Amino acid sequence: MDQTTKKQRYTSKDGGFWRVAASLGCGALLIFSSLYAFQPLLPIFAKEFHITPTTSSLLMSLPVITMIPGLLILGFVSDRHGRTVVMKVSLLFVLGLLLIMPLMKSFLFLLILRCIQGFFLAGIPASAMAYLADEVEPYTIGLATSIYIASNAMGGLGGRVATGYLTDLYSWQISFMFLGGFGLVATGCFYWLLPDSRFFEGGSRSVVNDMKGMFVHLRDHRLLSLFTLGFLIQVIFTGVWTYLPFHLEEDPFALSLKWISLTYFAYILGVISPPLAGRISSNIGLRRTMIIGLSTLIVGVVLTVFQNISAVMIGLCIICAGFFIAHSMASASVAQTADHHKSGASSFYLISYYAGVAAGSSGVGVAWDRFGWSGVVSLSVLILPLILLFSSKRYRNSGLREEKGT
């Protein structure tokens, strides 16, 4: 009886399922609040350390760049040596570095800590989906995944709002002490709730063969189009949110950081839009739903040009809805397009996605420095034809007709 029970994967009727979902949710809240907590504070760092906005943005772009080798290396280690150990160790490093950061008096030292932290921020994203695939029954994995993705969005929202609001009231050091306190609780809950792996089987193939299997997708033009699409939509999304605080602190808005941080509540649309997009795509297909998301994204970006805070807020809400619809459809298309090594394909999409975060954080800064907010918006609109090109190219190269519900 014990043996039979041991071989059953979790379903939504099991307490173990909810422990899995809650533990990964706690981990995601800490990972993504730590990653994005710096975003609303970039003007503060620019003033305190006497640096340009673009240099300040390195606190966002460089840790995302170090996440990329982290995704490859920690994902590889996870496949060979276990999911839970990678997630637990990486979470400890993220927390420890977070607790040290308020003590830093030098921008360079703060940047170095962020780069190290970026590598370990990849631990949970690199392992979570594989852990779910190992431990949860396939027909309930969608529910667990939706909870995990919603926690990603909530972590990004919470990190931005909490640090922005508390920094305006006190200081950025106090805000990060608060975030560190939350991190202690989240890490404790993660360790307490996460069940041990029961179905993990370590890789027995050679390292060379594993690497070959991982890189096979870089020869598939359909997948390359989707990887590029993920990169481009993230450049737009991150570029807007990174330079928004600089835009809103200027005239005619002249908002304090406390009020700027509240604009990130538009991120709530990122929690509710993916499930809605899934329902829509079952009727009209992935590509049409993706086009709706892309069009919505650009409409939202254009609305932020108006010198009216209501128009800007509506635009930001529309941006979040459009982005997360397009992103969820692109992610689903990757899984659908890959005939084998689906986790490897998803990893490369994630790498492209985070490369877009890095490019949007500092690359878009060139447009901001030269042309201000109109430059950020213009660059976003100019990227649209490329996005539509790679969106359609995936289906044109597939040689298959898109069916409803696919």
C-alpha cells in the first residue's frame, strides 16, 4: 500500500499538491520581488551615487544578464543532481545577498552583489517547471503552473510597490531591510512546505550528449522565431517600466516616488490576463490571440505619450494586459512547436525573454537619454513590424495550418 501511494503523483485533491504550489509560490514571490525591487528606485540611485539614468539601469540589466548563464548551468545541474537542492541553495544565496545590500556605500559594490544575485535568481525558474513535471499529474499541472506564474507577477508587483513606497517614506536601505525580512519568512516557508522529490531520476548520459540535446532547438527556424519574439516584446515592456519613474518625476506630472510606485498596480493585469487569453485561444487559436495581445501592447504604449496621468495609467494597464497575453501565447507556442526536448526549448525561450529584460533596461536608455519619453515610445512602435514578422514567420515556416485551440 505504501509502495502504491509512493508511486502516485500529486493531484489537486492531495495535500501534497497544495504544498508544492504554495512552496513554489513563496519562492517565486522572493525571486521576482528581489529582481524587480530596484526598478522604481533607479532615479534614487542616480541621484545618490551621482550617475546617469542609463548607468543606474545597470542594476536591472546586469543581474538579468547573469541570470542567463544561471539558467543554463543551474538547469543543467538540476537535471543531473536534483531539483530541490538547486532551488534551496539558490534561494539562500538570493536571501543572503539581499540582506547585505543595504550596507553597501558604493555603487560598484552594489552592482557586483546584484550580478552575483542574478546568477542565483535563476535557480527556481530553471528548476520549478521540471519539478512540477516530475511530481504532479499531467492533467493538474496546468493549475500548479498558473499558481506559479501568478506568483511571479505578484512578486514583481510587490517588490516594486513596497520598495518604492517605503523608500519615499524612509530610505532605500530601510525598504531593502523590509524586503529582507519578507525574504526570511518566504524562505522559511519554502523549506518547510516543499516536498522532497519522489520521481526525480538523475541524468545518466554524458555531459556532451546532454548539451547536444539542449542545443538542438537552435536549428529550428520556427522556434528561433518564437525566441526572437519573446526577446522583442520584453524589450518594449521592460523599456517602458524602467524609464517610467524618470518620466513621471518630471513635469507636468512631478510625482513623488511613493505615487510612482503605485503605478505598478497595473501589473495585476498580468495575473488575470493569461487565463483569459487561454480561454480565447481555445476558440480562435494561438496566433490570433497573440496578435490581439501585441496590438493591445502597442496601443497601451502610445497612450503613455499623452501628458495626462489618467491616460498614462490606462496605457500602463493596457500594456500589462497585452504583454502577458502575447507572452503566454508565445510560451504555449514554444511547447506546441517543439517535437522533443520541450524543457530545453522552454529554457531557450526563457533565456531570450530575460535577454530582452537586459536590453530593455539599458539599451532603451540610449533613446531616453537622447529623446526622453517620446524616444522610448517611438522605439517601441518601431519594433512592432519586427514583432509581427516573427509572429507570422513561425506559422509560415511550420508548413501547417493553425487550428482552433492549438
